Amino acid sequence: MNRLIIADSFNDANMFYASKVLVPDPFIFISANKKNYALVNKLEFSRLKKDAGRMLNVLPEEKYIEKAKSKFKDINLATIAGMFLKERNISSLLVPANFSLLHSNTLKKLGIKANIQAPFFNRSIKEKKEISNIIGAQKVVEKACEKAIELIKKSKIIGEYLYLEKEKLTSEHLRNTMEEIFINNNIESPEGIIVSSGKQSAYPHEQGSGAIKAGVPVVIDIFPRSRVSRYFTDMTRTVCKGKPKNPKIQEIYDIVFEAQKAAISKIKEGIDCKSLHDAVLSVFKKYKLEKFFTHATGHGVGIEVHENPSIPSKTKLEAGMVITIEPGLYIPGLGGVRIEDMFLVTKNSYKEISKIPKRFIV
């Protein structure tokens, strides 16, 4: 089926997946008659002509602007795309769910029907290059996470708080340390980094702030992407400096770890995602803690940090999928624990992408 995307490829995952080129401004991608085309302006034409692979035919949009002027007073990217499509007698095509209504109406005036398809591409099964991209980003993430844990480990306990060189250790300091590693390794974290401690950690998406106390959980959740490949990675570790103030938090960590192992043991091609989620719930129910598990067990990872498949869902795992397993328990007033790793699904099992050890007390 013919396809059309009008977007930039820095922010639109479908456009980057389709074109494999990075363009900061919106342009046109068309898949028609088993060929792929990019219609771009003069500013981008020479670069894309040089950089695009053999599977992408790069054309100047100016040629179609002149044709559009004979039919439209106001010219936009949809009128340009429409002229290209009319030239090839294409009257119907697929567009992504975020396709502009303005563009859809413009095509309609030309007798071209835009049919929404979601998901637009099946990006859940990764090619070798995509897997390599994810692993490359993950190596940097682990370097950053290990540095943060190292700082927590080497900190000194003075009174209630952790200190580094006579200054209280803060969530901000740990985030800045990791960000510096990312910057030096062409990694960006557009979604931010979570470093939440103590009572803050009882809220799964609390970014965290302020001084870190001894004997409390510190949740470090990192989900950045490579500036070069544009592929994300996702990992969480929970650690504690010194003896836990409340022994219950060690129990919570052990239960979350048990739940993660239960889900991991089921990963292989043909297993439905819901069974992984059910494995986590089964462990939490055993300890009567299921009400403190407030999110999904995992998700796919790729050009977007959250991709198909969703865990839980009735989707069956297929070899080549990259997924996370990230159970957590969040108890108000006490704190939270989350452990997250990425896995490559194989025919009979899995390969663990995350390599950094899991240990609570540091």
C-alpha cells in the first residue's frame, strides 16, 4: 500500500524509520509503487542526495511547487505531495495517526484519500543494525549509572545525609554527573533522568530533588537516546547507602527482584506479553503487595522509548523484539523500588542487554 508522511525526522519516529535521514524541518516521504521518495527543499537537497541510501530517491520539491501554483493559492507540503501523487495516478494512501487534518483536507480537494493507519509501521521487531544501536547507547547508560552508584557508594554518612567532599550529595549532582557522560558520548536524555530518593521514590515518575539521606532507597531511572543513531535505551537501578532505616525496604527490594526474575524466566518467542505481567503480579500477590504495583511490567524500546509491544497485552513475543522488564513497588511514606532491564527476545529464550549488576546496599 502507498504511504505518505509529512514531518521532520528529528522528532517524528515514523519519518526517521521510513527515511533513515535526519532533517530538522518537515519534508515529504512517499512510498509509492514499491519505491521510496523524499521531496525536500533546496537547503536539504544536496546533503540528502549525498547521504541517503540507495533505497531513497531524493527529489527537489520546487518542481512540484510550480505545478501546485496552477491549482492552489496557498502552497503547503500537502499540495506539493498531492502534485507528486496525481502525476502517478495515486488516489488513496496510508498516513500516520498524527497526520495533519489540514494536509488531509488538501489531499481530499485533489481527489486523494488519506487513510489513517496505526501503528503506521511494525517497528517492534528490530533488525541487526537497530539492535546494535540500542546496545551502543546502553553501554554509555551503564557507564553513567555505574558512576552515579560509585558516588553514592563513596559518599560518607554524616548524621542523616550522604556527603561528598563536605557537601551533601543531591539528586541534582548525580543527574549532572550522568549528563556530562552523556554529552561526552553523543547521548541525549530528552525525557530526563530520574534520581529520586526516600519518600520521593514512592512516586514512579518523580524526577527527584534535594539532598539524599542514608538508609533510604535511591531510584535511578535512565532512558536517553543516541544523538547519532536516534535509538533509545532504558534501565533502572535502586540502591541504598548504609543499613536501611526501615528493614521493610530491603524486603521490598527482594520481592521486586523476585518478581523480575519470574517474568524474565518466561521470555521467549510465542509467549504473550500478558503472561509476563501475570508472573510479576503472582509474586506481588503472594506477599499481598499487588496494590503497590501501579504501572505496566514493560514495553518495547527503539526509536521511541516506549514502543510496541506493551506488557501487558495479548501480543505474542517474536524473535527480534527488544523489551524491558521493570516491576516496581511504591509505598507512600516508605519509598519505592524499581528494577529495569532490557532483553532481546530469541526463538527459545532471550539475551539480556543490560549488563550492570543489581545490588541494593552499596
